[in-house]
Amino acid sequence: MKNLIQQLTEISSPSGREQNIRQAITDHIRPYVDQVQVDALGNIIAYKKGSGGKKLLLDAHMDEIGFMVSHIDDHGFIRVEPVGGHMPLRMPNQRIRFEHGAIGCFFYESEELSKHLADYQQVTFDRLFVDIGAGTKNEALSRVRIGESATFHPLFHDMGGKVMAKAMDDRIGCAIIIELLRQCSTPWYDLYLVFAVQEEVGLVGATTAAYGVHPDLAIALDVTSTGFRDLPKGLKRIPMKLGDGPAIKIQDRSMIADARLNQWIAQTAEEHHIPYQYEVLPFGGTDGGAIQTTKTGVITTTLSIPTRYIHSPCEMIDINDVHHTVQLLSHIVKKPFDS
């Protein structure tokens, strides 16, 4: 499982540029499904026939946060726009990799750094630049183009019980679905496996994919933050913790999850002695919010993997939470939901 997570997280595919991760996921799932298609937006929608006739949609978004080149100055320094949610204060000295292979390092205009370091709300991408070692604009343009995308450039790191990488959000959800397909040969549901595009810029892919599938019920897979039980002086409103199992979402800023489905999932976990926790998140959202409001509505929830340092180059998860999520889903897909 760690090898799969490493492969998926080290691929660079920000929102709107998902072609590399799409190819890798397609190669992994093709032996285990009856059909794979790619829709007009670039979502992967795979199908695996079950015995019960009801449709269950499992969703994980395959894009990641990134950057887009907006300007190159006469000295070869590059300005970028964020793709998805970023905290600019985190950027100094971070490496990024551009779409066509150039690697650079973030830094601030020195005056801005000394003036606003204590107040992250005052630090903006207006004062942020990327240095790729070019000495002139033409030299920079020979390596990087206007409109080219980029992502963070750290490598996967195995820490034993925990693993750390960029893009755990949400390659970890993609890895869970792939591993589920490897383990589950006889689902009760007709499974629709959606690997969605452009979640980080507005739940774009899941909106159209769910409309086409129109499932009977749906479970999105994504990450969630951890708080005071997990980190020194962590946020007091966030109790989720690494190692305590998958988090069944109650609410975030995009949805209130279906209480009946949540209860059924929790009961399934208890029956099979699988640890779980509940998630009430005061910010953020997932594809579940888009799926839930499709057509006349879909019974929807989200299973979240607790993750430290979300939207950073060092997203960290506990591998046991991943295994427990796969285990839980393997039972869920084999029995009908009684609402």
C-alpha cells in the first residue's frame, strides 16, 4: 500500500492538469473493473457490476493544489497565481516543479518579508516570486511558459507508522479506492468509481460526474484536519486524530451528511471491530457536497482520512487509518443499505 501511495503522490497533476495522474490511476484500476471511461471534463468514471442492482458511487478527487505562471520579469524571476487554497507565509524556500520539468524555489521580496512576517494575512502572492536560476527573461522563457502549471516538489517519506508527502489530499482517497478494487471481487452494489478533477477549485468534476451516474447513495473519500488531540496546541474545535480510524463526516462548510447513512457505516464498523471517529469540521468542503445535491438529491456522506499539515508539501497520515478505511469499505460494498 505504501508503494501505491508513493507512486500516486509523487505524480504532479494540479487542478486542470490531471492527465498524468489520470493515466496512472487508469492503469491501476483497469484489471479490476468492467468499464472505464473518461468524460469531457477529464473525470475517470469506472464501473464494476454488483449483484444487488443499486448504484453506489465512491469518489476521490485526483487533482492537487498547485500554481500557475502569470508573469516573468526581465531578470528571469517568475510570478505565479495559486491554484486552490494556499497560505503564502508557508512558501519561502519551498521547491516547486513546473509542468515541463523546471524546478524553482519560492521567496518573498525582502522588504515584504521583514515587514509582514508576523502577520500572515498581510503576506500575499503579490510579493512572492519563484527563482529557477535564470538570469534573464529569455532564459526563463526557455524553461517555463506563461500559463504553465506547477506543484510542490518534495518526495514521499516513509516514517514507519506514518507517511508524509505532497498531495495526500486526495491521492490517499484514490489509493484507497484502488486497493478496495484489488480486494473486493463480488460487491453487492453496482460500483461507480469516480476519480474527479478540479475539486480544489470548486468541486467541479464531481458535480458533472455524479449527474451522469445519478447513484442511489454515495461516499466521498477525502482528508480532514487534525486538532487539539493530535498536535501541540492544536485547534480546539477539531478533535480528529491520526491513528483513531477513518472519520465519518457529520458536517463541514459544504454539506451536512446523511445521518442514516452515517449510522449504518458506524454500525458496520462496530460489527467488524474497525475503529472510527466522527468529523464536524468548521471549514472546508469535499466532493460530497456537490454529489449530495445532484438532480433530486443523493444520500451522501464522506469518509475522511485524518491528515496533518493539509495544503502543504508535508501532508502526513497514519497508514493504519488507510488500512481501516479499506477494510470498512470492503464490508460496506457487500451489503445493502437499509434506510
